[in-house]
Amino acid sequence: MRYVGEPIWASRSPAELREATKHEALINLAFAGAEAEILCPYDSTALAPAVLADARRTHSLLLSGGHSGTRPDYAVPFRLPSSGSLPLPAPRDDAMSYTYRTDLSQVRALVLKHAMDAGLPDARANDLVLAVSEVAANTLRHTRSSGTLTIWHDPDEIICEIHDEGVITDPLAGRREPPPDALGGHGLWLVHQVCDLVELRSDNTGTTIRMHMSVSSPRQRN
Amino acid sequence: MWYNSDVDLLTTSVATVESDSEPYTLIELTGEADVTNSDALRDLLDAEVAKQPRTLIIDLSGLRFMDSSALHVLLRANRTMDRQGGVLALASPRDAVAKMLRLTAADQLIPVYASVGEATAG
């Protein structure tokens, strides 16, 4: 199998670049052991040096000016590039927060209200409600404590963040399509399907998942 | 899991409906089906599936929201119905629920119809 993928270009937002860099790294993990040749074009004239430095760590072979060579920067064994594991930037000052325990219906109502206020069309508002509800449901499934929902928006996008004490150790969590008859594993996968961008940070103190929906230029979704 | 199931969020009704061909079981779900009430939903479906109906139709028209926990309950019931030689069908999902069934490909495993009438026609 051969494919070409260019998830990183200069006009992407900082959040998109962070997550796309992580995605590039995870491709190595997802295709480990598979017969696959993957070509990832990077515009070295337009991208920031830090982005290109991460690219050198996430790819085993660099083609430049017609020449190729293995890269000493390539991270083996697998680890995420630093930009994919740094703490996320703080929410906006005017973000609202809500602490939930079992009241997921209230969580959904809050997300729906804010999504409507931010100007998301109905179908995309429902997508965001589903995504946030699935992540909040994981708080109930996997922790014994409450979780926090934080919502903010600007003219470009609405962001919902869930933080709880759960720990996600699988770097590919939510990125593999579960078999249709699986009786688990659909939650985080749905989150990745319906949101424009998902950022996940997890360590032994807890997990933060940030779900972005673009308001100004809605993308074509199914 | 330490929470109690929220019975008010989701209401259910079960009926055996006589039809021209043969009687079928109709379950109506109204409200929101999520992880907080999926145990109760599972118990209800288990009880109805155990009666081995030939056809079990779940009317989703009143369901405003469904999460993956509820989906797993439906998939589990579908497996048992299959094994028993019966048919589970879903009817009249709202747009958001229909989309979720499509994204998870659950609609490839469980037939989804636009109405209960279409579901009975098979």
C-alpha cells in the first residue's frame, strides 16, 4: 500500500498543527509492521522551524532536494513529538465551567445552548453534544470522581473541554474504527468522527480532551 | 460504576401488537438513552428478548439522544435475537440518532426503518 498525506500546511491554526503533528507520529504506530509506503509532503519554505523539527522526529526517511537519507532524529522507540504532549493553552478568560457527576443530561443541555449561541447549525450542534456526552460518560465509566466541562467560543470556533481523573494510556485511543459488532470502543471513535479537531492529553493525574467545532467555515461532514 | 440509573431521563413502554401476519413486540423509547440508564435498558431488552419473539421492533421516534452505551445494549440484544432466529429492527430514529447508527455502522447489523409500519413489512 502507498499513500500520500499532507496534514500540515502553514495556514493551519496552532491547535491544528499540534494535533496534525501528533497524528503524523501516530501513523508510525498505526502502520507498524504493515507493508505501507507513506509520503508526507512538507512545505519547508513556509513552515516554522519548530514544525519542521517535529517532522524530522516523526519520519524515518527524509527526501529533500532529490536526496534521501535515514534521519538520526527519528524517535525510536515510538514517542510523541513534544508539541503533542505539552500542556494545552489556557481556555479563554470568559469560558464557563460546570462540574458534573451523573448529570449528563445537564452537560448535553449546556453544550447545546452554547453551540447554538456560537452559531453552529443544528446538525453540527448535535454532533458536538454527542462528542461531549461520550467523553463525559467515560468519566462515569472509568473514574470515581466528578469531571469538569469548560466551554468557550470565539468568532471562529467553539471549544468544549472535559477534564477528569481518568487515565488513557493507549495513544491510538479513538483512532481505530471498532468492528461494528464490538460492544465497546465506539465512544472516543465517534468523538473523532464528528468533531473538527480533538486534542487529548493524559498522564497519571488525569485526562483533558478538547473538542473543536469550526463556526466560521463549517467543513463538509457526512 | 457508582451512579444510579436515571429512570426519569428515559421512559420505555412495551406492547405486543397483533398484526395481519403475526404478533410482534414493540418497545418505545422516549427521552435520552445514555450510560446512566443503559443498565436499565439492558434489563428491559433482556427480558423481552428472553420471550423469544419472532420480531422485536424498537420505536426510536421519541428518543432525543442516544450514546454508545445504549448502542451497545441494542447490539447485544441484536446478537441474541439473531441467535434465536428472530429479527430486531429499529424504527423512526431522529436525525442525530440515525447519524450515530450510520457512523458506527450499526445500521449494517440492525435494520433501520423510517417507520414502525415499514419495519413490520420487513
